[in-house]
Amino acid sequence: MRKSCSTYTIPSSLIPITEEESYSLPNEINKLAVRYVMKHKGIRGDLVYFDSIPKYRNRGVFIFDGTKLCKLDTIIDDYGTLPSQFTPIEEGLPVTYWADSIDHNYIIWIKLETIRDNINTYPTSGIIPGTKVIGAYCMFKFNNVKYTVIFDDEGEGFSLDYKIGRMIKVIYSSQLKYVFNCKSDICTLKNAVFMID
């Protein structure tokens, strides 16, 4: 298994695409780019750059979903994030799989039922395993990997009981996926930190 995604830069001499075309990515260009990626043994989750588009953050960056190129999501970050159809934990990938390839953020998605269905330490407080920090956390195991979700956003003024309550609300909400920010094995959520054992 790869530890990170592969990236492919398509030369402008092969596919001359303009920046304007990259916003809609016409079918003909998508098909040519997919052929290029498949020729180089690309797999789902690999990133594709077009050499003809000036580099700035994630401008001109696309992700291969196994059949076509997809644009990065811009719902959370205008510069682009991992699209929500890619959930590394559920796909058996490291949470840092795209950390060095998608610029400006380290956002990943996780299906909350993955936490709910595999939780082995319910939201509690105390010394967080693997740290010397007291905080609110829960733990779950998925595909033989242990994960710790640490709730740590509301600032110093909020009690651990409040943080546990917020964590329970997030984990047991009706949302299907939640966003984690993963640059290393410790991943932060808007209101949680994510550690991998």
C-alpha cells in the first residue's frame, strides 16, 4: 500500500489547457488526461496537474477517482480541499495520504458511522492516551488501526463536561461525514484532534 498519493504533471505540449478551461474541465480534455494517468498506472486518489496552468495553491489540480478527473472541493476552503467522496480511513489509506500534495490545508473526510460503529472508548475525559494532556477524547479501532479523537477547540474557558457533550453531539449527529485536518498522525478537527496509534 502506498503511503501517499502519486502526482502527475501533464505537459502543455500534450494537453494545452487554459485556466478558463480548467474551471469546467471539458470532457475531451478529461478523457485525454485520464488516458495519460492510466498509461502511467495511476490509481484512485492520485493528483493531476496541468503544466499549462500557472501554479498557485491548488489552481489546476484535479484528483483521479478511478474513471475521471474531479475538481477539488471548495466548500470549506476556496483554494480547494480533498473532495468528500474520498474517505481515507474507510479506503484503507493513511490519513496523511494527501498531506504533501494538496496545498494550503490538510483536510480529510471521515464517515461518522465509522467512529460510531467502532468506538471502544466512549467520549470521556482524563489524560489522553499517548500524551500528557488532560482533555476530552474517545477512541475507536477500524481495520486494526487505533484512532483517538480529541475534542480540543472551544478554548480554555470551557469545562471538560461541556467538551464531552459537544463531542457526543458531533459523533452522534446525523451528519454522514466530518472534516479532519491531517498534516501528521495528529489530525485536528474544527473541534477535535485526531491521533493514530
